[in-house]
Amino acid sequence: MLPSISLAQEIGLVVLFVAALAWVLGRGHVPRDGRFHHPEPAGAFEGLPAIPTQRGTAAHPMESVQLTEAEEQAFAGLIRTLPRH
């Protein structure tokens, strides 16, 4: 094929070309946004029935931790080191 490159390089170019061609042809079969769309069920989905919704703004006692003054100061110092965007 090309006189200036070796046989291994020519084979590599052919393999690369075939792979690129297969990729381009394969992309034609995939929807434009990359996902398959399924129709939504008739009723609106409100959430999983196994997970109850929160009842109020107060947290459950087992979901909160009382911090000591030193822990609160350490946490505040940590928050101050985070970059603001």
C-alpha cells in the first residue's frame, strides 16, 4: 500500500479504519440522546411504597448526633477551608 510504512503499520491502519467504520455505523442505530425511551405509566409515580415519606421537619432522634463544643469548632473550621463557588 504505502511504501514509507511497514507492513505492521499498514495492518494497524486497516484495523483502525475498520473499527472506526464499525463505530460510526453502530452509532446510527442508537437514539440521538443515547437512551431508549419507554412510555410513562398512566399514573404519576410518587415514590417507592416501601420507603415512607418524612413526617415533619424535625429529624428522628436516631438520625442526629450531639456534638461537643470542640467537635462543632472543628467542623466549622473544616467548612471554612472548603472553596466557595
